[in-house]
Amino acid sequence: MNQEEYLPVGSVVLLKEAERPVVVIGYSVIEENSQEVWDYLGCAYPVGVLSSDKNLLFQKNQIEKVYYRGYCDQECQQFLDLLKQDMEKVRHGRIEL
């Protein structure tokens, strides 16, 4: 997987040192306590969201394997392109949180 790109919602991935797959359910989450910005929000596969405290925050570089790439049409790709641009600005301090 290209570490520059973002995967569509619904993608199923295995994280490094993980035993179970994770489903991508969201992007660009800011952790309240640390103000750290995470690339992805995910939940356990195949069970899905059990409760909000069971969701996972992870970065693109933590993905070891992509099992399934979620559906992505033109609207999705435009969104992912904008997300990439905005996240680059956040990471380089050009957008304040």
C-alpha cells in the first residue's frame, strides 16, 4: 500500500503486531487528551462497532496488510484527495486544530 494515500471507508486492514483485522470507519480523529491527530478510526472486524470505547485510532504507517479495499467512486476519491491535502497541512503546522 502506498503510504501517501488514504483507504476508503469499509477497507479491512491488519495492523502491525495485531491478531485481528480492523475496518476503517473514519478519518482524521483528534484525540482529546493529547491533541494527537490520527489518520484513521477503525473497529474490530467482523463484529463492527460494539461501543465507542472499543474503537481504534491508528496511523497509515501502522498498516501491515490490506485485506480489502472499500468501495470508492469519484466522490469518494475527491474526498480522499482533499483529506490528504488537509492532513499534510495539519502535519506541517499550516492548519491549527
